[in-house]
Amino acid sequence: MTFFCLSAQALKTRLTSMSRAPRATTGVKEHYGGLREAMAHASSNDFDARSTSVRRVCAQIEEIRAVLGSHTSDGKTTGSVIEELFPAANDDLAGIRATLEVLREKEDSLEDLYQKFIDNIRSPHAD
């Protein structure tokens, strides 16, 4: 359980860091052909060592993929995974949690919810 807690904390850190590096994140999406492809295939080894911000974003995506991948076959419900990754008590993650709760339907698998989340963040919002 300690490993997972560290991973959840790392996930929070990675999501926060990626939102602070929009140019590098855009570069990664363009390199892979979109967000879905970047989330599936991003690798820091695909970029020159001098591209530190882009490599950092790729490393963060790789870590997010590893954390999410650790939850695909262990039988947890989407609700319990949301609570572990985005605790209600953590105000910094309240926006992501709220979005996931709105998107989540009772019969959703983690893969279904992930796809809904990706589609949601890719679509333009009138905020």
C-alpha cells in the first residue's frame, strides 16, 4: 500500500507539473499525433537530451501510465480508484475528482472512465 500512496502522490505531482508546461505538453501531443497517442506511447527516449522540458513531460506521462496500469486488473471499482488517486480531502485535486464523478456511470470500467476523461479534456469547454 505504501507503494501505491507514493504513486498517487507522484501522479498528483505529475498532473500539476504538466499543467505548468503547456508548450512542452503541446510538443509531445504534436509529436505523437494527439493526446490519446501521447498517453499511450510517450517516451522520454524519443526526444533529444537537450529537450529537457519535453523529456520531463514524457517521463511524467510514463509515470502516470504506470500508476493507472497498476489498477487495470486488480478488481477495484472506479469509485475506490477515484478515492485513492484523488481523495476528497485534497483540495488541489478537487477539479479532476469532480470531473471524474460527473463522467462516471455505475457500470463503467476503469478503461471506460479513462476514455470518457480523455474525450472530456480533448473537447473545448466554454468556461
